[in-house]
Amino acid sequence: MKTASLVRNTKETQIEMTLTLGEGKGYLDGTTGIGFFDHMLNSFCVHGGFGVKLKMQGDTQVDGHHTVEDTGIVLGKLFAEILGDKGGIRRFGHAYVPMDEALAFAAVDVSGRPYLVYNAEVTAPVIGDYDAQLTLEFMRALSYNMGATLHVKVEYGVNEHHRTEAVYKAVARAIKEAVTEGAGGVLSAKGVL
């Protein structure tokens, strides 16, 4: 079991987060103040097997952008801290996840080279109190601060709730596979990432 914690305070958000890998179960303990985003984070944690404890205050009176993006920043930094030189992990992971009529795909390379390819058109602007465009912002913040190449694609689907939930679950499952213990050492022909 590996754990890391981080406090990040800005004029827009105040975040205290602890990430735990290897507990065997996933959970979100805390809230961002954005109901649908909490639902997505909880799904991300449960399907990835990630334990997240969160205390957060964001400027949601403005909108959800800073809260969602900064959550991705902190979560990404915690993954990077726990994974260190990335020795002993599988490095690559991918997943297809259906959610009713929607199907999403995610592939990740925990390589230390941050990059995001995001191919998921927004079909409805708002889901509850969540701006649907913010899924892209979360994934960008997560991948760049984690130091991972992340590819995300919604293959099809008409309900934006289903499309978005499939994305969060697919990314979680891909990361779960990538950070699982592998054969040992750094998985690279160069010997280092």
C-alpha cells in the first residue's frame, strides 16, 4: 500500500488530498461541492481501486472550472509522487467501458511524458451542476501532472451523463492497469523513463 498527501492553496481553491494505492478497494471520502463531479470522482476511485480523502473549498460561485481543474492537478501530482521513477509498474493500460448506449476508450502510458489526446464531443453543455466541457480540463490536468500520456475517445453514445461516466471509468481502469506491479525495474528499453 502506497500513500501520498498534498495541500494546495490558491486564491481560487483550497485542497487537502490523500491518495492511497493498493488497498484493494476504491473510495472517495470528501466532496468538491459539485454534485455530478463528486459522482464522477467516486466512480473514478471505485473502478480504479484508488482511495482518495479530500477536503476542498472552491470558488463554485464563479463556476466549476477551478475546482475541477485543480482537483485534477492535485490528483496527478499525488500519482506522480507515489510512482516515483515508475519502477516495478506495468506502465501501460487501456480499457473500453460501456455505459448503457455509450462506449468510451482510454489508453495510458505512465512514461513521464505528459500528453493528452481527447476525442469526446460534448453533446449537452451541462449535466446537473457540472459543465460538461470540464471533463477535458480534468483529464488534461491529471495527465500533465501525473506525467502520463493519455488517449481518450468516446466511440458513441447520446446521453452526456453516460458518455462522461464511461470516460471517467475507462480512464480509471486504464490507470489501474498501468500502475499495477509488473516484473520489476523500469519498463523501458533505455532503462530509465
